[in-house]
Amino acid sequence: MTLDFSYQPHSTRVVFASGASAGVAQWIETLGCRRALVLTTPQQAADGEALAARIGALAVGTFAGATMHTPVDVTEKALARAAALQADCVVSLGGGSTTGLGKAMAYRTDIHQIVIPTTYAGSEVTPILGQTEGGIKTTVRSPKIVPEVVIYDPELTLGLPVTMSVTSGLNAIAHAAEGLYADDRNPITTMMAIEGMRAFAEALPVIVKTPRDAEAREKALYGAWLCGTVLGQISMSLHHKICHTLGGSFDTPHAETHAIMLPHTIGFNAAAVPELLAPIGRIFGGTPGQGLYDFARSVGSPLALKDFGLTESDLDRAAEIATRNPYANPRPIDRASIRALLQDAWAGERPPL
């Protein structure tokens, strides 16, 4: 075996323990900050207020306007709120929507970030920002986007609804799966990808049956960290490009879109690199695409894009947008093949590989 790779870990401090979120004020002080703005979605506004109360004098307010796909106009509103309060850091509580907002603010202002994930999105440990403007979702990478501190507290995920746990978990698995064939993969990301997928394969079936199982919740959050770390180290390919197209241009829900597309994009690429995707078959059974599809179905994941507002007439435009700009992928792509892939995902068909 001949090894030839580079690996540059990011500077994020990761704190992982049950109850770890109770120490957030300590980390605000460690960063040299004194005026924290707590970010949440509207649905988690009460949780944000409670967190601000626990932080005490170090919290100057909350902003409960985060939404999926990180619209630029929402970021501008949050920045105005932060400026009015003279905030010197943000504490992002929630899933990918809240994390994305904090990252968008940091990209523009260098404001410090502490992230407390309550889902399995994994974006909290990446230098990647996906944001939407004018119906188009674009991504940017920068060291400025990487949060300074990420606090993983499994206790905060005990109440995560099963359906959201499943789709969020499959979203994380997608990060790891694409890491297996990325041009810039390395032995460390491959090991983390396999370990992360295995953690979810073991944890999600337990969570579906016993949602408050502490051990399974801990294992799933561990998997989220691993899978997210992989995404932060590699270049995105077909799966993430299609999901960004569907979310940014058609407003499909983020995690559900990843969950539905995953078996189809991985099955598509398995035809070109079966040896690189073999670990997926070993973890989930069968061929990579079919194994992921069967696993998703077994844990109650949505399977069809048509169930989330996408019409069959949208598929031509989606295929055109997804193939408009070139990007690295192990299997050559063209509009016709992506249109066929989208058709299967729209209908909820089991992929051929």
C-alpha cells in the first residue's frame, strides 16, 4: 500500500459529556467574551431564553429567527440584533439552521461562536457555510466559519423527536458516505467515516424503539461528531450538490432531503467505485444504495421527494441546476443520468445498486 495524503485538523475545541452544556458560561469566559447572544429557531425560542437565563450576566439577549438553508436576509437581521446589543460572541443552540446562522455571522464579522447541537446535523465542526439568496444556495469554505467551541451534551437530545432523529442521523451518514470517495480523503477521515456510520447503524434502531435510551443517544451524537468532522475535511460531491439544489431552489426540508437522496446518490456512485463504498455494504447490508435504502425504511425515514412538495415537473429544472457547474465526482454526471436518479428519489423507488 502506498500512502499519499494531507490532513489539517481544525482548531475547534470539542467538549463531549452528558451535562456539558451547564458549563457554557465558562467557555464564554475562556474565549474572553462578556456579551453573548443566544441563537435559536423560532421553535426553540423558549429553550434559548432558558439557556440565556442559565448563562446569566454574560448573556445580553436572544435571537430566535434561525431558519433552514440560512437565508441571507435572516443573517442580516441577526447581525443587526448583535450590533444593537454589542454582542461579542454567539451561542448557537439547536440544529443545522441555528449553527448555519452563527457561522454566517462569523464569516461576516469574525464574532466568536459556541455551538450546542441538539440534532445530528454535524455542520458544527465544519468550515463550510451554505446560504441562500434569490432562490439559489451557495457554499463557501473559510477558517472564519469554524466555531471556536462545540459542546456535545447527549442529555439535550433525549427529547429529539424520533422522526427528526432519523432524518438528522441519515443526514450525518451522508457526510461520512461521501467522505469515502472524496478526492481529498485520507486514512483518518475514512476511519472516522466508517466509525460514524457504524455508530448510527447501532443507535438509530434503538432510538426508534426507545427514544430516551441514554446510551443510544450518546452513541448517535458521537456518530454526528465523527461524520461532521469528515465533512469538514473533504470536498463535497454529487450527494451534497443535489441536496443543496433541492433545498436552495425548491425549499425542500434539509434533513429529509438528505435522507431521501442518500441511497440514490450513493448507489449511483457505487457503480464507479464499489471498492471504496464496500464499508457501507458491510455496515448496512447488501449493496451500498440498497443497504442504505433498506436501513432508512426500517427506521421509518421518508423515502420519496414527492411527499415534500416537489412536483414531477420540477425534476427537469433540478437536474439542470445540479449539473450546471462542474465538480469532482467518482462517476461522470450528465443531465439525463441525474434526471433519472431524481425520478427514482421522487417516487421513492429502491435504487438498483
